[in-house]
Amino acid sequence: TTFELDLSPELWACGLHPRFHASKLHPCIPNDDIHFLAQSQDEVLGFGMPDSTIVSSIQAHKGKGKDAMFLVQWSTGQETWEPYPVVQQLTPLSDYLEAAG
């Protein structure tokens, strides 16, 4: 049995094929930032590209403090909710917070 994944344009650009055998797929378990401090967020999310080419803007937020979630619009047009630790160093977050007052 094979599955076809909806790949991001970045993965298509890397030449990754969208079809995988079931034995090659595993559930996604988020990394624990405590154990992976050496990885910068742009390396993880953007394959080494600077964040300005990845994140277009922050559209909204919900929650407060370190538990806040932010609606990120990526340069691909996709929007995802990301936790504060993921977006805290991004320039679009500063722009969003300044605009929000």
C-alpha cells in the first residue's frame, strides 16, 4: 500500500516524490525543544532558508503569554497555527504586535 502526501512547494523543489510505501510512514511526534536547542527554527521549518522567505505575515493570535498561538501565513500561501516559541524570533511577529498595539 502506498500513500500520496500533500507536499509543500519547498519539498517539491528539493525533488522529494509525494508517494511513499506505508512501511516508510510514521506518526509525527513534535520535537522537545529542550533536547534540540542547537537547531534554529529557520533550519527546521525552512530547510535553511531565512525566515523572511518563509513567513509572509502573522494574521491573528489566540491565548496569552507563552501559551499563545499565532496564525502564520507562509510564503506558499498556506496558513497554520504555531505556538509562541516557534514564532518568537520572527520579524513578522514584531510587525504584528506593533500593529496590534
